[in-house]
Amino acid sequence: MNLSSAAFAEGESIPMRYTCDAEQPVSPPLVFSDVPENAVSLVLIVEDPDVPNAIRSDQMFDHWILFNISPSTTGIKEGSTVGMAGNNTRGVPVYAPPCPPPEHVPTRHRYVFRLFALDVELAVPRGSAKPLVMQAMQGHVLAEASLIGTYERS
């Protein structure tokens, strides 16, 4: 299974248009390919593992949670959504654009886009946070793909 974006390649900087520094940030376009034929649903999780302890004690900020995406979905258009939205770390079911605080080290953060193919649809409600989604996924992951972009505020 593969996950890619026309907006940035693996390890490259995420364009400002998709970050908090844009006037009206939108989610980047994503492409899904080689999804297993026996997949029943997909899950997309976008997280920042570089968030400083001063902001999050668990060293993770969840930017976007989407689940129960149809396995026939070939991607997500810029500024769009698919499936059911879970709550990000801010507690809202939307895309939270990259926004690394420049006063904390590291100033350049990694944003990990993770796509999972599952053998079930998740029986969790819309607005569920990542821990509940991940718990429901246990034992059901058929394949996983990731894409890492970076961003540093100027």
C-alpha cells in the first residue's frame, strides 16, 4: 500500500498553503494506491511526534483523524475530507494544520501521515480521539503506509 501527495514528497517541506501560516489553510491532497483487495475500511492519522514537552507531555500532537474511509477511495482532494472524522488533539474533528511553535526546539517538525487498511469498519463514534480509534484497530490492520513531511515557521 502506498500514500503520496502531489504537494510534497517524502521528507520534503510541506508548502505553507497547508499550514497555520496560510491565510486560510487547507489539508493537502493525498493519493492512496495498492490498497489490499480484502480491505473493508481505511484510517488516516496525521501526527506530529516533535511537539515539545512544554506543550504536550506525551510528545504527540494529533492533527487529523479520519476513519471508516471506503477502501475504494483513491485519495483525498486538497481541502476535502472522507470517511468519518475523529477529534484531533484540540478536541475538534477537523484538519489542524502544521504549526510548530518557533520558540521551542526543534523548530522544524515532522508530520507523519499514516494510512491503515483494515479488515473491519470501526465501531467507534464520529469525533473519537486517536486512542479510541487505535484501540479499535488492534488486530485488524492488513497494511500500513506512511508519508512524512516537515515544516518550520519562518
